[in-house]
Amino acid sequence: MVRSGTLILNVAARLLLPLQLMFSLFLLLRGHDEPGGGVIAGLVAAGAFALYLFAYGRRALEAMLKVSPRDLIGVGLLLGVASTLPAWWHGQPFLTAQWWTIPLIEVEASTPLVFDIGVYLVVLGSVLTAIVALVETDDDA
């Protein structure tokens, strides 16, 4: 449902959403060597979805996400815990970084990246859960 009288907000939300999500991915991937990481990237992504929510409503956001924000929290926590296991398998201390090279695409993957993605999902899911809970449910009527 597009609300009348909010043309500027609707256009801005559609244009800014992809840009904010790309910037959040940039911050997520940059966070290993320079400022950034899962927390700030998750906040930027949550801001993008919040703008979309304010422009188009809760139902439009749920249709676009196709997953509950609470599920994002669970997957993020699972990834965070899973990132600790490879160090134990190699007999190293808890949260010791492990690095792998993926030969087909020649990219290095690491447990810190998996942990950051988990933090990203937890922050995104937590903020979206809070914002969606605070939004008026006038579009339910």
C-alpha cells in the first residue's frame, strides 16, 4: 500500500535502499583491517530497511524481506558460535582466527568474517524487531 502525500519519501526510499545496503556491505567487508565491521554495517542496513518501512509500511517490508527479523537474530547467533569451532578442531585456543582460500574464485575466507556476518545479522534483526514493534499498526485495519 502506497500512502498518499509521501511521494518524496517513497522515491527516496526506493533510491536509497540499494545504496545503503551496498554501503553496509562495504563497511562489513572493510571491518577487518580498518574501521567498520558487523555492528556499524548492521546499523546502516537497519536504517535502510527502516526508511523503507516508514515509506511503505510494515506489510511491504515483510513482503520484501521474506524472513522474520527474529530469524535473522537466530542465524546470526548460530554463525557467531560456528565461527569458534574451526579453532577447536585444529587444537587452538577459543576464537583463534582461521583462514581458507577458496580455489574456484580465489578468495580468502576467514572465521573473523563469519563472526562479523553473524554480528551483522544479529544487529540487523534486533534493530528491525524493535522498529517494527514500535511502528503503528494502522495498516492492519
